[in-house]
Amino acid sequence: MAITAAQVKELRDRTNAGMMDCKKALGETDGDMEAAVDWLRTKGLAAAAKKSGRTAAEGLVGVAVDGTKGAVVEVNSETDFVAKNDTFQAFVKDVAGLALEAEGDIEKLSGMSYPGADGTVADRLTDNIATIGENQSLRRTSVLSVEKGAVVSYVHNAAAPNLGKIGVLVALESEAGEEALMTLGKQIAMHIAAANPLALTADDLDPEMIAREREIAKVKAMESGKPENIAEKMVEGSIKKFAKENALLSQLFVMDNKTPVADVVAAAGKEAGTAITLKGYERFQLGEGIEKEESDFAAEVAAAAGA
């Protein structure tokens, strides 16, 4: 199978491996991109790829909180210029507020009445596309809530209040006071924004992801030349390390890089005089999982000029 330069470039962008290594990996895997990523990793030539993928789309992530409930939305646009547009920002802010009642259902959110206007959220989005002159889409939404406690939000790289490129919600269940919960929630949310955990606990990690990591670890262990019993222990050690580094509660807190997040929560509860439970979180990063088409600007200008 012929390997194209575009395939090599895509693999290189995803793994940071050398061009010739990427070409060889694609050749060894008959052009299968995911298999090529794994091939490079088994050779120690690429870092583990988290499920977030590349951040490529533009737009904004918006958050809204009402006591024990919080919502996060992502609205995409073609260029970063639109993200700075007042009309677009107002739309994302309004939609985030409406999302509190949409229960994470994007279709329900799209069909809700838009405040202060005739028509639905979808209708308003269509109007914005016509007015701004650029395609936009309401991509996803999620809601967190607790019976007692608080949902705390944090936005990284904020373009405006509650709007930015990374939006995080943290759900804390407790009888503790609001100030204690807000302080802890903000710290945990900032950690989540920076560390990008893949699940709350090791048991919550995607089984398919763990299976894939296990296969990669097996290949590395076999290639090490170690005895089978040692190789098996190496595999298990790799899986435990992966789980520890990617499950939120076992990650080392970014504020001190030595205390597990679970211990940080427990200590906050002890200080507040009542237990605090980290029930869940949401992390939306703008454009994660979307591959943005790269264009040759010079070629586009030349084409427009009839060259």
C-alpha cells in the first residue's frame, strides 16, 4: 500500500515521532493510523495519546452554575475571530444557562426557546450564522448535580466571564459550608484543567483503553528479553502506573505534585469537620477530538487571484 505524505504528516503531528519512523510505522501497519500510533509506542517512539485528541476547532466553551447544579457547553466556529465577537459570546453564555435544564441532551437544548427572542436555540444559531457570516455549531453539553453540597466551575484561558477554551465542573457532595466547598472545588477544577484525567477512579477507566495499553505493554515487555514471569510483572506494573496517572483521585495534586487528589479532598473534609465526597467532574476542551483541515493560505490566495 502506498503511504502518502499527508498520512505521514498526520501521524507525525499526533505522535511527535520522526518522519522516517512515521513512514515505517504506516508501512508496517498497511496505513492504519491507530495501529501505526500503537506501533510507534511499542518502539518507544511516541507518547501515550489521551482520548481528548488534538484541539483543532475554534469557538468557546461556556459554563453556568446554579447552586447544586452546573452545566457546560461547547459551541464551535470556523475561526478564533468569531470567539471574540460579542454576539457569539452572548449566545454561548445564554445557551450555557439554558443547558442547566437540558440534562445533557443536546437535541433538547437545541429545541429550547431562546430568551428574549422568538424561536429556539437552533433558530438563533442559524440567525447568528447569517449575521456573522461564518458557520457555527452547538456541539455538546453536559450537566452535573448533587443533592447536598455544590457544583463548582472553572474556566481556563477565559475570553470573558465563564467563557473560554477549557471549562471544568466539579461536583462535591457534603454538609460543609459554601466557602470550604468553593475553595476546594476551584482547586480541584484547576487541577483537572491542567492534568486532564481520563476518569474519576481507576475502575472508571475505559476497558478498551486499558486493553490497548496492556497489549502495548506486553510487546514492550517481550522485546525487553526478560523472563516470562518478570515480563508479566512489568505489564501489570505498566497498567497500574497508567491507571494511577490517569484517574483523578489517584493523580498527584498539581499544587504540590506529591499529594493524591483523594487525600486533598479528605483533608479538606477533616478541616471542615464533615466528609466531602468528590462525586464527579466534567472537562470540556475546545475542539477536542475534532481534526481541523489545514489549508495552504498562499495557494488559496493564488487560486483566488487566478494564478
